[in-house]
Amino acid sequence: MARLTHTVTVAPLDRGWFEEAAGTLVDLLDGSRARADGSVLLADGRAVAGLRLLKGRHLRSGARYGEAPEPVKPGADGRVPAGSGTSGTADGPARPGTAGAGAAGSGTAGAADGPSRSGTAGAGAAGGSSGPGASGGVPAPGPSATVGAVVLRAWRPAHSVEVESRVAEDGLALRLKVRLSEPRRPRALDLSLSGHRPAGGSLYRFSGRGTADLAAWWAAVDRLPSALPAARPPVTARAAHRLAKARLTVTPHPADDGSWRISVVLSVRGRWLLRPVGAVALFFARRPVERGFREAVENAAAQWNTALAELTPRYGEALRAEIAGALTETEPEPDKTVPGGPTDPWGPADTGGPEAR
């Protein structure tokens, strides 16, 4: 068994600000509503960027959400590029206003357990098609396309929120479950992850589970610097594969200057015949493995410190406005290509249009 340990120092996070931010986010989402086209609006009428209700009732168990597809305008001859994420095919005219309704894995809004809602644009496939072509068929996503959606399993802001995400990418199927207890003042976060390759065997299956006891975390960092570290790590994670098992623990402790000292411990144990082979390999590769582990922990700590240094804590209405703005902020649109210009993929514009022919 290999046991790797490393301790880093990070900037502390203000508990009051964290809990107020979490509560504000939950309240904003709890007051949102969904329109007939699937877009999700905050109470002030602004749409949540990149989020669309694909199936079910908003904030009800079983509701399915995905990213809103990027609208791609057809060229002057009425065609759209292949794989552009809009209705129509490369060799046929675009059909605006058509929603994709297919099975999971097709890159549409449809899910494995039912069709998409009428009038809802398909979403969930990066680089795939979200609507049928001229022949009525739905082009399959490319080999590197990602197909996925998020299903809301429970929305009880005073008790817990549970979501499940299923993603298929490069032939690998992933399933992630997240449960947040008392989301307005988070007390615990539970995650479970499983994955497999449908075309593979048991070597392509793995699973993992992690828990972050936030109440225990705050209790640990509120101790005196001279006190002993917490006996039980507030953050634990386990991963299992046919050939190995791993366990990760994270334990915080306050430092004299108010910062946090975070101890990270990773234990890896081989299974079956891999145990003796792994022991020999680790004997020769222990130093590079330890160095890689230390660098990974230090990089994570550096990113945490950078994020907190750039954070300007706000409270009350200022915090609410900032979070609402982050939810509704959209990325700037790229420069539009002038039809008929030198970079227009469709060539010179046809002013007559397809109808004139």
C-alpha cells in the first residue's frame, strides 16, 4: 500500500459570507420560473444563461435540464454547416423552430426515459446536432461529442437538494450524483461517481464516493492553533476499481496567523495480482509519484488562494445583485461574418434566396 501525505497553507474562507452566498443563490433559483420554450427566468425576468428546461416541471422531482443550444444562422442559400447544433443538415435548408426529439446519445433534448417537451429546443450535445435534418433523421454526434443532461431528484431548500448528471463522452458513460444538505446554510455535501465503457469489460468500470462534512470543517478551523487536529477528517473520498482502491482525506487546522493548514493524505492499495506488481513498481517510482502528488496539492492550493485574493466579499443586496448578474451573464458574441465576405463559408451572397429559385 502507498501512503502519500502533504500539507499546504491556504487563505481562510469567511464562513458568514459563504453561507450568505449559498442562501442567496438558493433563494434566487427557488424564485425562478420556466417559460414554455424551456428558458429559465429569475424573478426579475432575466434569463439564466445557458440553462434550459428540457423535460418535466421546473424545480420538481424528475425535471431535466441542459444547456441552451447556440443559435447558428443559415447562410445566404439557406443551408447550415454540418454539426452546427441547429435544425437541418449541411445539404438541406434549415428548418427554424423545430425541436430535436430523440433518444439519449443523439445530441438532442430527448432523454432515454422519454421525449422532449413540445416547443423545447434540443440541447446537451456539444458539437452535435440538436434537431432533425431535412430527412427527419437526427445526425449522431461525432466521436468526441459530449451528450448529457442534469436531472433534479429533489428540491427542498430547507432540507436538501439532489441532482444527478449522466454524461456520455468518447464512449465512456459517467453518472454523478450530488446531494447538498441544508443548502441555505450548507452542512454536508455528498457525491458519488460511477463510470463504465459499454463496449468494454470490468476493467472499464470504476466508482467513487466522497463526503464533505461542512459542519465538522468549520468546527475544525474554529479551534485554537495550539489544539490538536480533528480526529476525524471532514473531507473523505474513496475510489474503487477492479485493480486498485484509493482513499483521500483532507483535514484543516488553523495557523497562528489566521490562515488554514490543510493536510492531504492519499492511500492507494492494489487488488488481486496487482499487489506484488504494484509494490515493485512503487519501489522504483516512489519519488516521481510523491513529487507529482505534492505538485497537484500545491497547485490546488495556489488556485484557491488566487480565487480568494480576487474575491471582493459583498453582503446583502450587493451580494444578491452580483450573484444574479453572474447567473444571467452571457458570453460576448463573436464577430459576425458578413455574407459574401472573404471568410464566409457559403461564398457570395445570393440575394434571391432559395425561395426565388
